[in-house]
Amino acid sequence: MKDKFIKKLKRSWLAIWIAFAAAALSTIGVLAAYTSVSSVKRVVSTQKGAGMLFSSNYLTTDENDLPRTITFSSMENSPCVTVNVCNYPQTLIKHNDKDITYTLTVELVDSNGNAVTGEETAKYSVEYNGEKKTFGSNSKIEFSLLKLMADDFNKHEFVLTFDKSQLTKSDIYMRVTATPTNQAELKPLSAKLGVIYINNNTSATWTGTFIDNATSPKDLDGFNYRLSGSGEGTVTLTWNTNYVDISPWFENTYDLTISKDSSGIATATLKVNSAEKNQYDIQFYRTNGINSAEQWSDGNHTDIMVTDTGFVSMSFTQSTATEN
């Protein structure tokens, strides 16, 4: 009787051990899945600006202060540019878990950064949260004690209104600077923004280039590719999926339809209009290991080549005139 009891107990412990082992293996499977996700996040974190929890659609942490011109495809009575300031990266991967207080300063300057003064300054204004400010004698507007709450993905929008005459003469800009005041690790964001009119006789131009600051493509797990330009039309993006693939976030955000041929070359089209947006930052991820033959095509990191084959390329077709 005792022996039977011991045998039964052993069988019970064996069943419990098998269940425990199965649960452990299941946990390993889940862990592997999360490790895979973590690996994707690591790729994101290597990209310039991808982890910034204080960002903007127009303002950047670059310090070159070069003018950026937003074009309009038809005459506007009051050409406006909407600048947002966010508590999350433009890739929307997560938001800041702390409140961000900051000051937004807008200065009226020429293309060399010199202050613009005189009666014409009153034709320019900045509006935030229903409050509209025009430029005074010091050519400067300030919104202080602004706060982006940490409870969700939050952004503030500032509407910059330019003088209509600048649509044909572009030498007055608004230098916009957002300066955090409570988080030392956050960098100020800034840009010098202007507007210009693009008519039917003016060529529109869009270009694409890699913008990662690295000695070699082999130093990176993923890549930032920037489309920027002026005018309205269609950009055709082509990339080699044997090396990289496009960010699912970008694909879904801009509702891209992607086709791929038998050799692994993917193609997608994107409607662009610099009156609405003049820059797109696209993330590409490696699909295979690093190739020993990878190299930048030039010192400006315009393209990545492997035995004369590029990772990403683009072409642009300008739209015909549109009526409002």
C-alpha cells in the first residue's frame, strides 16, 4: 500500500514538474518575443532624434541656423506656417513622463540673422492658444511658462503669419526657439523659417539624403533618410529590401501602398506639398546583417552603396497647377 502511494506521489510530482517546465518554456517564448521588440527599439534609439522627448515638426536641435523656406503653390492672403512643439519624438514611440516647461521666442530677422525693424514688422504675427501677438520695436515675441503635461502625448501649436509680399520677396524670416526650463537633459529647438510663392514657371525640387552622423554605414543598425524640398508633386521612393525596409510607423502614418518585385526592390509613392510640409524623416531598418562592402557614396552621406547598389533612392515629379 505504501509503495503504491509513493508511486502515485511520484507521478503527481512528475506532472507538476512537466507543467512547471512548460510554463517556464512559455515564459522563455514570451521573453524572446519581448527581446525581439527590445531589439527593434534599440534600432530606433540609434537614430538621430528618434528618442527625443521634446521635438517639433519644424524646429530641430541643429545649430547651423540656416534659413528654411516653406513654399506655397498659389497666392495666399495670409501665408501661415503652423509650428508644433511636442513632448514626444516625431515617431510617436512614447511621450515624456515628466511635465516640460519651456519658453518660446520668435524673432523677426533677415536671412543673415539680423533683426528686422520698422513699420512692416506689424504685418507679422504669432498666435498661440487664441492669443495673437504682433512684433513690436524689438522685433521679438515671447510666450513664457508654457507647459507640456506628462499625462499623454501632448503638443502646442503656434501659427506664424507672414506678410503677403514675402511670397515674392523672401528675406524676412521668423527665428523660432523653444527653450526647456525644467529638464536640463532636453536641448533647445530652433529654426529660421520663411515663406515664398512657387508659381507654374518655377521648378519644384525635392531631394533625399541619409542624415546619420556616422563614419560608416556599418556603424549603424538603422538609418534616417530625409526627404526635403519645395513645391507640390509626387515622390517615388525605392529601396532594396535585401538590405533595409521602411519603418512601419511611416508606412501607416502616410498610408503608403508598397509594391515589391521578385528581386526585393520595393517602391512606394508619396504626395508632397511644401506648403503643408517640406520635410519628412523616414526610418529604415536593416533586414540582414552588415555587408562588408557597405560605404557612403560621398562625404555628405547622400547614399549607401554595396557594389554599386543603393539602399534607397528617390525621384520627384512636379504637379501641374492646382486651383483653390
